[in-house]
Amino acid sequence: MNYRKVYDQLVEKAKPRGLDKNKHEGYFEIHHIVPRCMGGGDEEENLVMLTGREHFVAHMLLWKAYPDNTPLAYAAMMMSNRAVCKVNSHTYAALRRDFSAKVSDAKRGKRYKDRIGERFGKLLVVELADFYISPKGYRQAQWVCECDCGGYVTVPSSSLVSGNTKSCGCLPVEIGKSYAGENNPFYGKKHTAETREKFKKRKVLRGKDNPNYGRVWSAEERRKASESRKGIPWTEGRRASYVPRLGEDHHFYGKQHTEDTRQKISKILKDKNMKAWEMPQVKGYPEHEAKWAMCGYYYTLWKNSGEMGLKRFTKLYNEIHEDEVSLAYFTNPRLKFVEGWVPEEDPDWVSFRDNYFEGRDDGKYNRTCQ
């Protein structure tokens, strides 16, 4: 059948009606003779008034006459969903199958929206990086973005669209600086005496006062806590696409730290190499100094007890000495024992212990603890 010829005959038959619906009784719809998807416009000579049934037939004829045109197939499918006339099952199935195939062909290989040139906050999308596969198997595009500060960062589409990522990391720093010094709303102010008193009365729940003291975690709770720390595993695709930034590609290439930053780094490294008993949070605090000075005895007790875990060792110590020492008290010393630190073999510790106990005869911190 020549579907185009039948369509032209239907249009010619309807043209004498004009376009004024008030001059005719019944229901009519305006139809584009040359569809807009084929270049037709809204000019009066390209419009014709059809009944509801004629309008449905016209779109079916266009679909049959131009089987490769996806918009015409979509229009015919939408017309078939209307209660204008009956559509037999074979026609409807063929129409749906044809339209689905056209959509699949059109979207094959285009699983993402091209965002090159779009701006999100301080980021300008410059190129497609790769595809990110989530742990659940979802696939989304990742884009290389240039920040206004000159840095580059790779961001998934979802983070850009949702607004979770607006810069390469410089925006929070800028916002923080904008509230520093005199711009801080609390600048030049002080807490009232009442507020300071509240801070002093805050109770720190330690030892038996802590609601979790002595609590034994179930196997299910331990499993959930362990799984929550696993994070997102690296897939083969992520490993293959990972490119380390070295040399000129590194964001800090050619830059230098300020004098203030160098002093901070120097202090951090110095603190890192400090002995535990030399830390500022230990010096000047008798309880902490005594703890580290007694590490020789604690090590002997820990070794003789079979190198117990933290909880069992703390419980053993409290039973022997009828004390109520908390788990936090032995955390750092025991970690050093596990790492292989033997106090009596450390000359720095021996010197610290001797200086600490020199001249003490109160018996409170007996080095042999017999």
C-alpha cells in the first residue's frame, strides 16, 4: 500500500473545512500537514482540521510511510494510547516494538549527558575522564573540571549536578578565611561567667560512670562495625584508570610553602619524633608522668600475663591492686608493648624513669610495685 498517497488524499479531503472549529459541529483537532520533525512550520497553509479519528489515522499513515523517523513513531504511539478509536493488539505491538528499537539505537553508546562547557560553582567541565562503577554496579560519567583557582579535579556527574562538589577544594578554605579574625562573629567577645561555669561542670563519663563500661560487643555488632570501615573497594576499572599525578601534573608543582606553613610542618615533625613521655600533654601532669614512669612494671605484668588484650589486662590490673583504672589509661603503653617496645631496653625511658623517681620516698609510686 502507498501510505503517503492515502495520507495526501485524507489531507486534501479535509482542507475545505478550514481551521475555524466554530463553523462545524463535532470534535476536531488541528494537524500539521508536514510534521514539525520534518521541517514543517505553524503557517496556516501547513495546518488542517481533522476529526479525532482522522487525526489518529493520519499519524498511523505517517508512521507507515516513514518507518525510519523516530519522532513520527513516538507520535503514533502516543495517539494509540488515546481513546479515539480501537487499536488492535497486532498494530499496537508492532508500534511499540518499532519505537523501542528506534530509541535503543539512538541511545546506544550515549549513556550520559555531555556536560563539556557547563559550569558548576567554581568548576568548568573540560573533558570526559572515564566512567565510575559504584559498588552496586551503577555506571556514571566522570568529568575533568578546571577550577577558577587553576587546579583540576575529576568529579562524577552526580556530585556536580547535586552541588556536592563546587570546587577543587579551595572553596571551603576561602569560606573559612572569610570568617577569620575580625570577620568572625565571636571576634572580641568572651563567654559569660555563667557559661564558663557550665563548661567546668561538664561531667566526663569515665570508668564505671561510662554507660559502655564493661560492655561486651556481640559478634553481629563487631561485624557491622568492621564492614562500616571497609569503604568502597577498588574495582579493576578504577585501578586501570588511576593515573598518579607526578611532576608537572601535580597540583603543587612549582609552588613553595610559606614561612608560616614551614614552621607548622617542622613542629609537626618534631612532635612526631617525640617520646611519649616528652609530649606537652604528659609533662606537668603527675598522673600521666607516673603512668609512663611505671611502664617497666606494666610491661612485666603484661608479659607474664600472656600478653593480654587491653580489656583483660586492665581488669587484671584492677583486681591485683584493687583499683579502678580505665581502659584509656593503658591504651598507649600497651600499643607500644605490642609494637615491640621494651622499656628497660630504651635508654631514654630509663633516664626519664630515674629522673622521675629520684628523691621520691613517699611510696606512692614504687618502681618495683611489690
